[in-house]
Amino acid sequence: MMATLKSTVSLTYHRPSFGIRVTSTSLDISYLKLKLATGKMDDFHQSKESQRDLNEVVTGNKVPLYGAGSSLSSTRRPVPLILRFSLRSTAHLVGVLVKSNFHTTIQC
């Protein structure tokens, strides 16, 4: 069996204080340990006291299921998928003298 998946991930990024530079790893959707779809979020600069809405497309085209097909064959049951990615933010607080890094992993 082969799987094709196309989904959209919507994020709201809010920054109450100083401006930062935000980068991300690839957005991965997986079933158990099988990666079904990936997507890439572009790097961006988030200015002070602002909010940004992001819509990222995550796709997988004809991914072989390698034996997981028997557990996915019923279309009436919900399939537990996991979205996983990491965000890294870098801020220069006092010019280039003080640099702070923030890192978080998101899984749902």
C-alpha cells in the first residue's frame, strides 16, 4: 500500500518583547515511526511586539507503508498521526554583545 497526504499546519507566533530571528527544522507527520509527510517553514525575523500567522503545507506523495498497511486498511477508524518539529530563536539584546538562544520542540 502507498499513502499520499497533504495537510496545512497553521501557527500563530507572538513576540511580546525584543525582536528575534526564527528558524525551524522540517515539519514531519508520522504514523508510529513511519514518516508520511514533510514540509519546510521559511526562516523569518519577528519584530518586537508583533504577531505572525503562518500556514505551512506538509505533503507526502506515494509513501510506501512497509507492512503498516494492515493496521491502516480500515477507513472507519481514526489514524493517530504525530506532527513534530523544533523552533529555534536567536535574539541580539545589546547589539552583538549579548546573544540569547531559545529552543523548543513541538509535538502534537
